[in-house]
Amino acid sequence: MALMHSAVCYLSSPSVALKQFSGPQRPQPTGLSARVYGVKNVYTGLIRVYAAYHVTNPQLYALAQWTFAGVLFLYLTELFVYRTARLKECAFPFVFAGSAMVWTVVQRGFYLGN
């Protein structure tokens, strides 16, 4: 999903790419902000791909967990602190990243053997 959204950030207009940030304090979407968000999605997606391919590597596993924590932190702060996002747009990242965090914590012993 992160890699697909990075393509959206580069290939569509900034207002489409940054639609999830449409809260009451939303700044005007710019090409630069869309591309920065796109780059974040590229490295987040690549970390997750490498972690999935090398699922028994504890460092990559932890790094992938941190990418999900980062998404939760981003959307929580944008929703409650900066008010640049609305709950409607944050629901999918909360469900996806939250579920992924729970899954990686619960399954850590299975994949890493500890």
C-alpha cells in the first residue's frame, strides 16, 4: 500500500495525493509536500518488503514494526495535535497500522523464535 501511494503522490495532483489531510487546520497541498510524503512511503514500503523477505531477521522485523508505529504516530498527531486530518481519513491507517502492530507483536516469537 505504501509503495502504491507513493506512485499516487508523484503522478497525481497534490490535492489528490494528500486527500487524507483534509482537516480544519489543513495547509494548502503543494507538489513538494506530496513528493515528501511519497518519499516517506517509498522507504516505509521498502523496509516492509525487505522485512517480509527476511522475516527471521530480528533487526528488520523490529524496523518494520517501527514503520507501523510511525504511521500511527503520524496520523494520531495530525488528527489530535495539528488537526490537519479528520477521523474519516485516518480510519484506514489506524486499522491497518494498528492491526499490523498487534500482528507483529503477537507473531514475533513464531518468526524469530524468541
